[in-house]
Amino acid sequence: MRYSKMFTKTRKEAPADSDSKNARFLAQAGFVQQLAAGVYSFLPLGLRTLRKIEAIVREEMDATGAQEITMPLLHPKALYDATGRWEKIDVLFKTEGSGSKEYALSSTAEEVITPLVQSFANSYKDFPVAVYQMRDKFRNEPRAKSGILRGREFLMKDLYSFHLTEEDFLAYYERMKEAYLNVYKRCGLDAIVAAASGGVFTEKHSHEFQVATEAGEDHIYIDRETGEAFNKEVIEEADHANEEKYEIKKAIEVGNIFPLECRFSHAFDFTVNSAEGKNIDVIMGCYGIGISRLMGSIVEVLADDDGMVWPKEVAPYHVHLVALGEDEMAQAESLYADLQDAGLEVLFDDRADASPGAKLKDADLIGCPVRILVSKKSLEAGGVEWKDRSSGESGIWDLGEAVERAAQMLVEENV
Amino acid sequence: MRYSKMFTKTRKEAPADSDSKNARFLAQAGFVQQLAAGVYSFLPLGLRTLRKIEAIVREEMDATGAQEITMPLLHPKALYDATGRWEKIDVLFKTEGSGSKEYALSSTAEEVITPLVQSFANSYKDFPVAVYQMRDKFRNEPRAKSGILRGREFLMKDLYSFHLTEEDFLAYYERMKEAYLNVYKRCGLDAIVAAASGGVFTEKHSHEFQVATEAGEDHIYIDRETGEAFNKEVIEEADHANEEKYEIKKAIEVGNIFPLECRFSHAFDFTVNSAEGKNIDVIMGCYGIGISRLMGSIVEVLADDDGMVWPKEVAPYHVHLVALGEDEMAQAESLYADLQDAGLEVLFDDRADASPGAKLKDADLIGCPVRILVSKKSLEAGGVEWKDRSSGESGIWDLGEAVERAAQMLVEENV
């Protein structure tokens, strides 16, 4: 992509009300734009990163045998009457259609997925079933904040699993922990699995995935002896607030998984007959990752003072190619073509009217893993200057080697 | 994909209230499920086809130089106060959030895209700009009907273009006609460009893309002399209802494009300075394709009595592989692996408990372009039996040739 053709621009100043790194940098770099508190547009650079996170999550979910669908965002009220959640979910947005039909805007989708799976899975042979979607969710948060970390409208992967035995449920639940940890690793984050309260659904623990960072709003408690992690709620419930026993870390929650037991299957009379004709309860689990929240978390954890630092799998482009000076533009043009031919995704800053300083600042702000600079100085030094955005290391590559080296660097780089 | 693992199933009976081919076949085959009138879930098979149509539209829009973004579905009321459309759009769903903030659910996005582009395009050098999204739209239709043809919630590509001269606008408008016709062609449809009223936006014509079919609800009027097409509204407005002059055809509308002139840029005081410091008005166009509606239209136009007939670019799978009998399963298993290795997308009916009749019926219903049958009879005849879903032609391929032949057939097939 030629930077000169992109309709968004970086901004010198962050929005006045930015309350977090992700709100500041994502807006300044033109990845997102706020429309209202907690409500964001995703612009070309931001949408590329969002889609890459989506693709990682999709791959990891598919690998567990789950099947992707999309469910509507308009949920008829009658479904919530069955579960008693119309009044209980305090963040539900509601709307009314013709014929006075009332709908909730999807905040999760248990009320839709349960009868949907029920309509197909009517024999014990049809189990287990795992189904997910990546769809907007709406939550009327009294206080939307922290950029795309806590939105009123956000993109979420929600997966629901259906089982006939506790063992089968638990095996899938453990498999999902693994899948979640793979997702975070590929996004450049080290996540910790912390036990959390099961809420209204179960007396068992649910689990949160937390990334330790000073920017976090949550606290996790790590047992100094066993290494087990708990969220604050569990610690308080268990009255375990023995601070010597636990190491306390600030953290951001980047996902959670819940045992739902039979809370929703009972609400919809979803049972099946066993081979012996016995009535079996359907056991459910649900598993969420806020895709846009995860994108914001990557910024919070990895950004430095100059801007964002994207791991290669989620960077909007692999290489940020910068040409300084008119004479160097032809060299850069041909390198741009060669890098793309080699399968690399390149953001090419071909602006004629931007200063060298502005171009380099923008490259740091946008945060692609590799910056390649074609300048008079670099050509005199024998080629192009490369810089690793994450480590800050830099050097000179021969012009003839640059494509191969860039490709190699992206393979090797471990974040 | 193994059919035995798919959580959806075909149904013998269509939903009782199916009022159209697409409502009937898509539900029966497990592509979609209705949640409420005009509100549908897209199940694994249906989502694959929807995503393929999306990908075609994306390619064709990108080829015009347009850039993809996503805009929020929650639109603050204040934006509609600026354009006067809060009351004027009679199909707006509205909702209220904390602090009594009112939002409309996106029915289109002029109110969001205009100030968004305005915030970046502040020099004449920044034009033209073309931006699009593929997002859910919500319309509180008093009478949702015809399956996914006219929904209350549906997937739409909406593109907006911004220009400084009428010539530049018109050139892009014509370029979009071409892009739209490419989309329909790749989806197996012959679309006709029909002049339509400009509505409240302009005294010029807008244009609709219509596919002639007996299942259509619209009528288009084709001038017998010039070949020009008009919709009913234009004919009535012009009092041209001379039926001898026009050939009248029933048709489905599968897209439309509108000159917006300065209707929205004026509402947001969006002007820019020319090189000479003169104030220039920004001229806009908007361009819509209902992605889910287009999927329904393909069914209406191409389905036969036995089920759906998907063109290869939008079929959920290229090949529907059917194994009959236990002994033939091993041959089919190895063919399944080989077809996939060759890059073909295969739906493999590996069910042990379905009758041959049910399997063949399901293959016709689902409508993948090529069916390959491995049966005792086909093996005795020297290989596998192939069938072209569209033409109905069939024959025998040697087992060793089947992969190559299937791949070749998909390349050659012209729909």
C-alpha cells in the first residue's frame, strides 16, 4: 500500500480525551476513530490488524473442531423470557420494531445458540458440538473507557460447546485453555490462566486469561508456592487475602471461559435420549475473546514511547518502506515491487511532501516489525537501512539482499 | 469437511412459512436458520457462501481503488440531527444507552462516513476518496419477507465516494457500474443496469442492478429500440407507460448506486480549498450491494426443483463427494484426501447411517458444482461417477483421473 494513497493520516496530537496508550496511539496513527464513547470505526490500518487477529482466533478455534457461524445481532425478547435475563443483564441495549416487537442487541448469544443447536442435535450421536461466531457485541457500559479495551460496541469471538458428560465437557474446556494460550502467544502476549468466580452459572471456577502489565485494571494473585493464579474476586470470596501468600500483579483480562453447566439447556428444555433411552442433560460451556479488546491489549503491553510495536502475525504490514529524497524514490519503487513479489506486505511511504523526520516518526508510531529506509546516506553506505521496531537494532543491507533479509528476519523474529 | 461432523443437517421438509425458493432451500439445506421475521443465522455452509460473495465484492471494490473500513453499528442521534434524517428514515431502529444517549442502528452510513472522511481530507490534494465497509444493516421493515431477500438485519456492502468535480464523480460512477457487473457475473448472474429515480438526493437518475427472473418483485422496462432499461418509478414519473415501447420483465434488484451530490457534505459543512484558495463543494456518491440479498438472489435465479445450483466461485464447496456402501468408503477416503491436496474444497458425505437416496438428494439440495459418487456400480464401471449439478451431465472417470478431471471441470465451467 502506498501511504500517499491511504485516505487516513497520522496526527501530531493525540485526541484530547485519550485515557490510555491504545486510545492515544491507535487514533494518532489512524488505526481507529472514535464515533462516541466506547464506539469506534476501524480504519484501513486498524482493520488489517483486527482481521489478522480474527484469522488467528479462527485458526485456533477451528483446530478444536469448532464450526463457525454468524448469529443475528437482533435477539427477540421471548428468548430472554425463557432464561430470565431480559432484566438481569443490566448492560442490554434494547430496541423496538414494527408490531411492538422488542429485541435486545446481542451482548452474548446463549439465548440464540442454545435453541439453534437444539434444533439440529437431537440424538446422543450428535454430540459434542462446538460452535462459534465473530460478531459485534453491544454492552451499555455506564462508563466506556480505555480506548478499544472497554467498548459499548466491540468485536468478540464467542464460542459455545455442548456435551453429554462432565468428562467430555472438561476435556474440551482444557483443550480451549490450550487454544487460548496459542492465540495470545501468536499475538505476542504471555497470558496467565487465573481462576475466577463462576458467577451466577456455576459453583465451579471459571477462568480468565490475564496479561500482566502496569496498564492493567485488574489484579491477579499468584500463589507463591504453587504458581496458581486467581482473580481478586476469588481471593476475596475465599477470604484468602493473605498478601504474603500471593504475588499480586496488575493485569489486563484478554479472554474468559465459563462452565455454564445446564443453566441454558434447562431453560430451553434441551435434553436428549441416550442409547438406552435415558434422558440426558446437555452440559454447556462458553468461551469469549474480545478481538478488538485483544488488539488494544497488544498496544498496551508492547507499545513504547514512540508508538506501537506489532508482532509480525498481527502487524498491518510486515515492512514499512520509507524513501527519503526524490532521487532515492526510484530505488524504493523497485524495492517496493520486489518485496511484494516475495510475498511481503509493504506499507510504502512514498509521500513527496513529508519531511524525513515526519516519515521516520510515523513509521515508529505505526509500528510495523521491519522498517527499511532508502536514503542518500544509506545508499552511500552501500544499500538500505533496516531497523527492527521491537529491538531497535538497525544496520545496512545490500540493495540486492534486502528482500531476502527482510523475509528472513520476519521468519526468525520470535515475537 | 466431513458431512458426519457438521452440526447442521438437511431437513426433509421446508419451514412451513417459506414464501420463496431461497427461504425454502437455504433453510432445508442448513445454510441459514430464521430467528425472527427477516432475521437469520448463517450456518457453516451458508457462511462459506456468504464469505465467498463478500470476497468477490471486496476484490472488485479494491480494484476501483476503494479502501475498506468498518464503521460502528450504533450511530449517535446528533449525526442525524445534522442531516434531518432521524425522523425521515422510517425504517430506523433506535435504542437508548446510559445517560439517555440515543442511537440509531445503522441502516446506511452517510451520517458516519461524511464527518469521518472530512476529518482526514482537508486539502484538494486528498481527493478523490472512496471508502467502503461490509457490515450488518438494520431496517425495521414493516413486512420482512422472501427469506434473505428482504431482511430486518442483513449484510451489505456500502461504499461512499468523494469528489471535487462532476467529471471525476461521473468517471468513478461509471467505473462502479463496471465493478458491479463483474460482481454479478462472477456470481453467475446477468444483471441489467436500469435507470431509477434519484429519490430525495438528486434530480439525476440513480441506477439499479436488476436480474430478470420470474421470481422477481420488481419490473423493469426495456426500451425496444435503444435497449435502455428503466425501473417502474421512472416510467411512471415520465408518464411513459407506453407498453408497446417497452419490453417489461420481472426482476430482482441486486444493487444500486446513487449520486448524492452535496446533500451530505453540505449538512456537515464539508468543503475544501482549491489550489487557488477557492472554496469547493464535495460531491458524493453511494453504492450498495446487499451481500446476503445477493446470495438469496442466486438461489432464486439458478435453483431448480431439486435444490440449489451454486456457481463455482460462490459454492460452499467445489466438490460434493458421496460414498455409498461400506466397502467403497476406503476408496472415497483416499479420494477425499487427494482432492483436498489438489486444492479443491470438498464436502464429503461419509455418513454410515444415511440411505443412498438421501445422500444423492442432499447433494442436489446443497448444490455444489460437481458431485462425485463412489459406489459399487461406479467401481464396476471403472471408477467414480461425476455429475455436473448445473447441466445435469454425468459420466464415469477413472479413479486415477478423478482429481485432475474435477479440477479441470471447475476451471472450464463457465458459470
